[in-house]
Amino acid sequence: MNHNTPLSPRPLRHLSRTQRRVLTTAQLRAHGVTAADTNERCRPGGPWQQILPGVFLLHPGPPTSEERLHAVLLFAGRTPAQSPTPGIPLQPGAEEPHAPRPYTDALITGLAALTLHGFTSAPPLTSLDKIDVLVPRLRRLRSHGCAHIVRTPSLPTPAYLTGLPVAPVPRALADAVAELSDAGAVRRLLTEAVRAGHCEPPAVVRELTQARLLNRPHVVDAVDSLLAEGRAIAEDRLYRMVREYGLPDPVWNVDLRLPGGPHLGGLDAYWPEQAVAVELDTRAPRPGDRQDDALWSEYARKREHLERLGITVVHITPRKLRDAREQQATVVRTALMAANDRDPAAYVVVLPR
């Protein structure tokens, strides 16, 4: 057998360019390539090479970033061979599939996933020695070569980027942070996640909590920066909502007090004439966090107290401001218009916060 020997009775042209260059033992067998043929081609100086156990690169040069990603998914996932009956070449005239079956039970995660999601603070794929791949906990796999196995009780719903199954940003962030000790790198990744609109802070904090990463000081510091960034972005969206949808100008970031009485709490926006307030909920809940439970109870007590005084409180989350800004503007406008139908609110003192 030499380099020009036909690969098999079943051509590979129906596969994508990358698939033609990265195939598993089972896929090669389905195309009529025997184990002996594969071993012969993978000898030193041969036209093929084994990139991971059971995964072969069908050219002698170094793999591209795309080929490494496909190889890792082939190694870790469950990909059926492209043949009606594994091990039997497709007969002449038989119908061939036009597209590969998707990878199952494996997702690209960690830094490689963030790069695919478009993070500028994540390193280029060419600089990654390891590619994190997420698999179900009970899979019997070990990390090997460029494939770093990350286990999870259940796989999240993937995003498909360049045709590859990729973990959603919050999960990919948690898996990346788990491997990073550089505080600056962690902070940059978390900040970009929110600033670039990839996800909201609560989703990130939830994943970091589940991964038990919030006992690391550099991660806690990065989360504080993340929450501050999320708060600033939410406030900016609130300003834009008022301006873009023609709402009356409120007074911004104020404290309310009863005359000569107690402090009633801070508000993000307040319309004194209509006694309507907007409060942003920028908490990032942490499962089982008593402090968060106490904060939510404080939110509820403040809202109930203000409403007993005749002040309407509109509670808005950053996600609603991002995904349903027009709807939230309608809610605020309705509350302002309904002010004339309500009894006058109690007099309160408005102070800058």
C-alpha cells in the first residue's frame, strides 16, 4: 500500500473538509479501512497520524485548531459511524448521508469554549495546550493528550458554534476559572461576560457556586468586580429605557425618609408627583446563602412599607431590561398614568443617595 492507494470502496467526499481529515477507528472501518491499513498509514513518515486514542488525523502535518476541536469531541463523545452497518462498506449506488450525525455526550467548555463564544480576553485556540471537554459524570474516560475531561452530573443545553457543541457561557466560565490561578485573568473573563452581553451576573455566580469556587479569594474579588459591572450596566439600561421610550424624567438614585421619621430605603428612580418608584434587583443569588435570603427579605419589607404609604414600586431585573425593555417601559408608564386614580401618597422627604 502506498500514499496513492484509494482509501476505501466508499468515498469520503460527502463529509466536510475537517471530517475527511479527522476520523475515528469506527468511522474508518465503516468506510472499508481496516485496522491493518490504518496502522500502516500511521507508521513514522506515513500519511496519517493518531492524534488521540481511536482518533486519526488523515494528513502528516500538525492539526489545525478546528481539527483539534473535532478530535477532542470524537475522543470524548459518542459519534456513530457514518455507515448503515458499521464495518461494511457502502455498496455502489447506495444512498449516502449528506451530513454527519451530531456529536453526543460531549461539549467543548472552558477557555476553548469562551474563545468560540467570541471572548477577546480568552486566549486563541492555537495557544491552548489542553481543550476542556464536558462529559456526563458516569462516562469512563480519562484525560489524554490535548483532551482534558471535565465531568458533570448532567450536560447543559449546548450552543452550536461553527457546527460544534459548546457549553453555554456561564458553565464555560466556571470550568475555565476552575483551572486559573491568575486573578487578573479571572477578573477580565468575568467582566467581559457581563460587559459584552454574554450573560447576566446571577447566572455566573450560580455556576461558580455550584463548582465550589467561591472559597478562592481571587475568585471572590473577581465576583465583586463582576457585580459592580453588572450594576453599572443595569443602571445604564434603565437610563436608556426612560430616554428611548419617552418617559418623564425621574429623580435618580435617591433615599426616601418620612419627615422627622425613619429611613425608608434607596431607590434607583423616583417620580415624586406620581409617587412611582423603580428598584433594580441586581442581586446574584447564591444557593443556600443566608445573606442573600436576608437581602431579599429586606427588599420585600421595603416594598411593602412603601406601598402602604401609597408609593407604587416597580421591581425590575437587569435581564428584563436587556431582553424586554419596551415591556418594562410600558409597565412604568402604566403605573405613572394610574397615579391620578389612586389616593394621594404620604409625604416623604427625597434625598440624594
